[in-house]
Amino acid sequence: MKLLVTGGAGFIGSAVVRRAIRAGHQVVNVDKLTYAGSLTNVAEVADEPGYAFEQADICDRDAMDRILARHQPDAIMHLAAESHVDRSIDGPAAFIQTNIIGTYTLLEAARAYWSGRGKPADFRFHHISTDEVFGSLGPTGKFTETTPYDPRSPYSASKASSDHLVRAWHETYGLPVLLTNCSNNYGPYHFPEKLIPVVILKALAGEPIPVYGDGGNVRDWLYVEDHAEALMLVLEKGPVGRSYNIGGENEATNLDLVRRICAILDNKRPEAAPHDRLITFVPDRPGHDRRYAIDPTRIREELGWRPSVTLDEGLERTVQWYLDNEWWWRPLLNREGVGRRLGTG
């Protein structure tokens, strides 16, 4: 199968690209290479005969038409997105442009391409989204595929809009789509503005580790390689029009997560005092959702998937990866906004 993966130089997208190539698929990686994208993320597969790269903006309809015509993919996996909530608070326009206009543009290009080929029944447009579209949970309950949308940030609102567009193009035009909404991802190649790499790199530098509010916000953590496996399974076996929530079944408060990472570093890079001495509580993010948790029953019962990596295992692997790959993350610390508090309102 030949896949066109948008955002394939990003964190989750590159995991999908690497897995797809290893599985014997052909991959066309389409990425604009914004601040969070890096071709080093896919360097290990870049010389494979089934891999091709196209630097392009999904908002550029001519480019999308040209790339689709040139490569003739069997499926599109749409991961390109602006995804950092703090950045969306400071500058929502980029999120509206990429996540809404970009998805619309790609849908129209895909529809024209699909129609031009005679509407093949095996074509798929797989849209990858987030659990943040569902809003915030209380102390109990979990998001299901029928949970009403209730986005609270410019980022989650833009992703909710893109989800609605994808469903509308399926219902109105018959475009064969699949949708997935995932919980928080972590793992190798995670851009160093997100929580887990921030904690690791601040601790290694002996700098204050910022924890928003009281640290009690809860997230369901999904190891990125598990997510990539689930996405490929949905693409290959999910019925057209179906949506799946993909979760790690690993809930933790932010404070607990930070302490676990510090404990791992105490073991791997011991210092005179424990790393958790660096924990520093800072003013909370505006509109900070209190808790996310996913009920993955549908994907488990229909497709047989469940996460294989526990949070402790995944954190151990992730910390070790950052310790072993300073060559990857060190240059990224100089990119715009990295290491600086964003999203203060």
C-alpha cells in the first residue's frame, strides 16, 4: 500500500512513517517543516526505496493536487497540525489556518483525486485528532466515541472543527474516511516544548522544572509507538466512516508524572540531591482542562488493539532515549519559543 502521510516529519507522524516503511508500505511524507518538524525524525528510513519526501504546505491546494497526481497514493493519513496548546493561546491564527483551512484544503484535494480515479472503494482518508476536542472530565468517567464535543482552547477548538469537516465530507460527498482521537503521546523524538521532554531536559540542566497550578491535572499517556501501531490497524481494518478513541490506559497527574521522571533520572544520572528538588509550581495555563481519560473499548473489541507499553516502561525508555540522543534534541533548543513560558494569556 502507498500512503501519503501529512506531518510525517513531526512527532507522531514520523513514528507512523517509520512503522509503515518497516512494514513494507510505500510512504510519501508531506511536511512543511515548521519549527516542530525535523527530517532527522525519519533519517533511519530516508534512504529506503519506498520512501519519498515532499516539502509542502497542506494549505496550498496546487501543491496538494500536484503531489497526489505524482504519487497516486492508496490512502492519506492526515497528521499535519499545530498542536501546542500554549502556542495556541498566544497565537491562535496559525492553528485556525493549519488545522481548519489546511484540513479543508486537503479534503478537497483528496476528494478531487478520489473522484478522478473513479472513486475506488479501497481509498481511505484517515484523520488523526485528539481527545482534547471532548473538553474536560471530572474525577470520574472517560471519553467515548459518542462523547459530545466541548473544546476549551484555540488548539482543541481548531481540531474539533477539523473533525467536523472530515465527517461532513464523508456524509455529503461519500469520501471514505476514518477518524481517530488519541490521548497524550510521549516517547522518542518528542519536540522539547512538550511536558515530558521539558521535564527531562530541565532536570538534566539542573534548572527549575515548571509544574502548572497544583500539578493535579490528569492525562492518559500513550506511548507513541503504540499509537502508530493502532493508527496502521485502523487504516487497514477500520470500517469506512468509523471513529476510534485511542488511549494508553495510563492515567497520571502531572505532578506524579514529573516525580516518576525525576526518580528515573535519580537512578540513571544520580546527583547529590534528588531531581525532584527542582520542581517549581508556576501559575496555571488559562482554561487548563482538569482531566482527560479515554475509554478504548471500541478499538479493543472491534480491532483487537490495546496498548503494550505501561507508563513506567514507556517513561524508562523515553528518558533513556533522551540521554542517548543529545545530538537530536540539543539543536532544537535554539528554535523559536523553546525553553520559554508560552500561553500565559
